[in-house]
Amino acid sequence: MPKVSIIVPVYNVEKYLPKCLESIINQTFKDIEVICVNDGSTDSSPEILDSYAKKDSRIKVFNKKNGGLFSARHEGMKYITGKFTIFVDSDDWISETLVEKCLSSVENDEVDVVVFGAFSVREKKGKISCTRGGYDFAKIPDIFNRKNIFKYPPTAWSKMYRTDFIKENDIRFQEIKNGEDQLFFIHSMLCAKRIKVVRANLYYYIKSRAGAITAVNKKKSLSPIYNVYAIEKLLDDLNIEEEYKIFIISKYFKKALSWYTKSDENISTAFYNAVQELQKYLSKNYPNSWWTKFSLPEGISYWNLKWNIMKAEMFGVKK
């Protein structure tokens, strides 16, 4: 049984896949298994996977019909045999010491989640620039407090998880658009009893890449709205108290509102209507929340939006 399982969802990344796989198989800690899930790629990614699998027995390749990132990760989780699990996106790469440093931080196998930092990588005109990720790890406390949850990076790939912890709490990726990591992040952080922080940037995340899909999809553009409903359901399922539910939902409601200010003009009306419906729903179910006093005039600017939120929070209904 390998110590660590690394899940790599793969879809049409022939340009980036070799670098990703090389960074994994060249880890200084060798006792790993690499679970690659080909999510119906139409380029040469399947051939690249097969070639690497022939050279390295630690690589296992599974093929499926295209279903998106969430389904590829979920498929890969079926085959985990390691004590710990790491997720690596196939257009990214990792430091050769990532696994070793994560395991070194684990005093025993009862640590549920290990958090580490990342570099943000941008590709423009064939040139790559690399900067520190947006989270200041010097400010992240070693002892996790639920009120500090948003100080931690909300991505699946910035962490190592104890596999039994994932299974025991039925933590899984769900089918939501443009935010597959959100529910997984919230679920895992709220269920974890022990969290360790490795204060080093060990992951290289491609922020934008040539060939990425940039066209606006109406359903996906409305996803921040739909995601709030999904997050509320998760918090209900976890029996989270109302005060903390409002704290979490507020974060994602504000995120949805910020998306409205920069949404494509073709979907702005639909977005506005969806935000209004969400506000009505939340106000009905959480009458003691600030958003019952929030107003969203059509065509609101970013700064007016922030001002309206601040006023609603200051003068909203209190318990």
C-alpha cells in the first residue's frame, strides 16, 4: 500500500501534461501512486498517459466519458489506496519536495488536512511568469478556528488529506459550475479535527493559459448564484448553527454580487433576476441577516455595491 495517492484529472492538456507528470514521478518521496483519469480527451493526452504508465508502474490510467473536473476527480477517488491523498490539476506542476514536506509535518496519521502554499503562474506570448500566491501563510494560524476559514486557500489542490478522513465524512466533489472546490473545501475544513500548515509554496498553479476556454457561458456565468444554494444545503446537512451559516453564506453571497458587476451584458439581466431571487430566498430563511436590508438597484457599480453591502451590514436586523 503506497503512503500517498495523487489524483490527476486530465482533459486536453497535451502541452502541459508531461511537465505535470514529470514533477510528480520525480518526487523525493517515492512511495506514491499516481491515479490519472482521462476525462474523454480528444488530443494526444491519452497517448501521453499510456506512455508514462509504461515507464512508471506507479502511474495508473483510467478512462471515462467527458464529465468535467468534478467527475474526473470523483472517479479517481474510487481507486485511492494511499493513507493520504493529494489532487494535482494536469496543467499545473508541483515542487519535487511537496510530498516529503507534507509528510514531514504530520506527527502521526491522525492529522486530517495539511495545507501548503502555491505560486501563481501566468503564460503570455509563450513566456511564463511566476509570483507568490494570494495567501500570506505567515498570517495563517496553526490552530484552525472556524471564523478564520477564509484565511485558508479554498482549493482542493493546496492540501494533502488523510484518506480515511475523506471517506469517513463522505467528502466528495459535487456537480457545480465554476467552483468545484468550494463545497469540498468547506466540508473538509469544517469536519477536520487536526489541520497542519506547511509554510512553503509547493504548488505551481497556472492562472491563465493559451488555448483556455474564454467564451462566456450563460449557465456558468450564473454559477455563483447557484453555488450559494448548494453551500447552504451542505451547511444544513452538517447541522451547522444559524449564526455560522450566515457567516459562510454571506461570503459567497458577496462573491455572487461582485460577479454581477463584471458579468457580460448578455447575461446581466438574468444575473440581476437570479440575485434578486436568491436575496428573497435568503431573507425568508434568515430574517436576522444583513441581506434583508440590502438593496440591489439595476446597473449598480462596484463601489456602490460595496457601499450598499456595508450599510446593510451596519443597519441590518440583529438578534
